[in-house]
Amino acid sequence: MYSTKSAVVIAAMIGMLSLSCATPDRDSCPNARRGTGESGVETVSLLGKPLRSGPPGADLAKLEAQLAAARAQLAETPDAAARIIWVGRRLGYLWRMNEAVDVYTEAIPSHPKDARLLRHRGHRYISLRRFDDAIADLERAARLIAGQPDEIEPDGMPNARNIPLTTTAFNVWYHLGLARYLKGDFAGALAAYRETMKFARRYDDNVVATTDWMYMTLMRLGREREASALLDHIKPDMDIIENRAYHRRLLMYKGLLSPEELLDIERATNLDIATLGYGLGTWYLINGDHERAKDAWARVVDGPYWPAFGFVAAEVQLARAQSSR
């Protein structure tokens, strides 16, 4: 396991990169600038970099065909919320985030009690670095699902076993936790992740994804002992279907993987670099190596996979570091 830090070191870790940006003054925290108007640019990153639609290396023809099919199905029943959501999701897979937001925005007034539309728009607001908007949507969705039956959320990109792992409630709380985390509201993020875990069901994938963000949240709150206790339930032989990156990050936090074993740059995909790279930077930060932490996060944001949560989080860290100089 990582070496135990004193309260002073943990406090320094929290202060480093101005990580204490918290609610009531949310506007002092990073939010992306709106798009430049340039064709294909979805938004401008927190570091001033244009972020473009079209995932590199993807089968764009296939993704466009799936979008066309979703639009055709929606045309048959234009007011069907589930079909509206699929059009928005297909746009998201093409990284056409603003169009996806527009689809959800147009539909929400006709479906004011459908939390799913707010859940998906909130996700895309996170992609666009519009964290305040994401929080507003996801908090509203959380109120709508309170006391209601939960529903399994179908996968747009099925995993190897073709098992949908998450539910509407899981995704509402999970994305709300992330949005609050990115804003520096760590107490609020922790509360959301505790709710998320209630909907993890029997799947280890959901457990490791939620535990990972909860662990980092507790560390930023200076609650090292509670963070460490979360790792007691993390085992190498967990039944992981798709969230291997989160599982490996947790194994590294627990000391069962070294930083060198976590991320093989030569073989890693762009998504691996974004997800594992953010966790690697966090591990360096926890262990007091601020320069390696920043180097790891800089490697993440040099990559192309800008919608990945690890990419967004690394960008937030580096933007706060710049603003604190």
C-alpha cells in the first residue's frame, strides 16, 4: 500500500493545484468556454484547446449509420422519449455533444418528469466542461427518481458479455458525483457516490468504478483512513467485464500494482491513457510527487480522447494549477 502521509502532507496535497474550490462559490471553479464557431469544434477546453467532434480511429461510417437508424426510428414516433434519447446518445458517440444537448433540450419540456433526459444531458454537459449545467440537470434528475422504481439502462456499445450493467439511478448519482468532484465540491461528490453505491447491484464493475472516485474524493477531503478502508474490498480476482481500468487503478492504490505496471504506453489505447493516466497522476500526488503528477496529467491531455472522464479530470487539475500561479 502507499506510504502513510501525515495530516500536514495530506493538507498540502489538497491545497496543491487549488483543489479546495467548493460550493458555495461554484463560479470560481473551471467551466469551459463555449465553442468558437469553427466547424467541428464542440467547445474549448479549460486549457484553451479546441475540442473537435469525430472520435479518431473510430468507424465513423458505422456510427453515422447507427445515428441515421435512430433518427428513422424516432421519425416513426416523434414524441417517444426512449427514441429521442437514442438519437442523443448516437450523436454523443460521434462526439457531436452540442447537437446531443440540443436534442435533449428540445425534448425536456414535453417530458418534464423523465429523469433519463436530464441524466443524458447532464452527461453531455460534463463532456462540454459545463459543470454547473451538469450539476443542475443531475440534481433535478435525482429529485425525479426519488422513490421511483429503477430501470436498467440499455448499452449503446455492449460489453463482451452483452450485459447492461447500470441503471438510471446509478447513472444519475454517478454522473452527479463526477460533476461535483470536477467542481471541487468533494463533500457533495462523496454524498452522491454513497448514493451511487446503493444501485451497484451485484456487479463488480459498478463497485470498482464508484469506489475509485469515492477513494479519490475522500483523499481530497483529507479522510485518508476512510479512503484506505475502501480498498479492503478490492481483490485481484474480481469479476470485471468492462471497467478494468478502474480496477487496475484501485489495485495500484492498494499497492498490488506498481505505477510502472499500471500503464503500458506502448500498448495502451487512447482511452486507456486517459483513464489510467489520471489515476497514475493521482497516485503520484497522494505520494507527494507533484511534478510526476502534473506530467502524468499533461500526457493525458496531450491525447485525443477528450470526452473521457479521466481526460476531463486531468484537464481540471492542470487548469487549477495554472490559475493558482
